Amino acid sequence: MKIICIGRNYVEHAKELSNPVPKKPVFFMKPDTALLQKNNPFFYPSFSEDVHYEVELVLRICKNGRHIEEKFAGNYFDEIGIGIDFTARDIQADCKKKGLPWEIAKAFDQSAPIGKFIKSSQVSDLSNINFSLKINDELRQQGNSRDMIFSFNQIIAYVSKFITLREGDYIFTGTPEGVGPAKIDDHFEAFIEDEKLLDFNVK
Ligand code: MG
């Protein structure tokens, strides 16, 4: 199982980090050891002093495929959930400055909490999904899939040109604006529409 993450997929988020708006999807990966499930606590890593949250819609791949055409891409995922792409922003900034890969800032253990998933067939319009993140009961991020630069189907078509997708893989589809630092003792709750799908604490 692998986790593919799309970067800079919302214009306002690309702007808040002073990144250019991409012409093609930007993606990177996290290993299976990054997954954090069952609402288990996230343990703040000792190697960073600036771990940021990024709330994202997550697709679960249901069928193996490569070179998937955009028009068939909808057949390759069957569930949608919500996850946090935890990012050691201090380490990432250093990697970017040196032109180095970001892995240590993005792929560390527990950097990909995911919650419950819902069947994509239950979602009436995949291009109009509201999602949000509350921390300590305060709304911190909210987004809608209509604001993605690259749609779910475009992402699947693009990524599968390079990397075979397998049943059970996850795709994090990018974060809207409003990212910020996580703190020890924070309580995270993430929602698709009004349904809470993820709930965990930072320790
Ligand atoms: Mg992200």
C-alpha cells in the first residue's frame, strides 16, 4: 500500500506558501508507516518545532490500474475520507532552500492520519464536497472540492502515467488555505459536510 499526495492543488493555499500555481499536478509519496488510523493520538515528533496540519480529501483506490484515462478514472476509487497531511514546515523550508527532496518533512511516521471513509457512490456531487478541520472546537480550515485545480479524475489519470495504482492505495488530494502549526494537547476533528470522520489528539 502506498500513499500519494498532491501538493498545491488549491490556488489560495499555493499563494499562502508563496508557491507558483502548478500547470501539472505536483505529487509526492508517504510510506505505509505514515498512516495513523483508528483515531489514535499523533505524537509530536522530536525533530521538528513547526509541524503544520493540512486537511485534505482522501481517495481510496479500489482497483489496480496504470495509464488510466481521465474518463474512466472514476471507476478506480470507491471511497472518500478525510486526512491530515502533517508537514514539518521548518524541515521542508530547509529542503526547499537547498533544492533537496521533501521526504523527511512529509513522510515521517504518523504523518498521515486518516479517519472513516464514506462510499463515493453516496456522494451526490464529487465536484462539490465541503470539508473542514476544527482544532479545539475552533474552525481552522474549510474547503470545497470545486476549488481544486486538478480534479480527482485528472489526478488519477496523471499519477497513473508514472506509477501503477493498486487496490488499497490512498491519494491525498491537496489542502485548501488556512494551514498552520499543530500544538501538543490539540484536539483535531475533521468533517466531510457535517459528518465527523476523524477525531484525534496531539500528544
Ligand atoms: Mg498537503
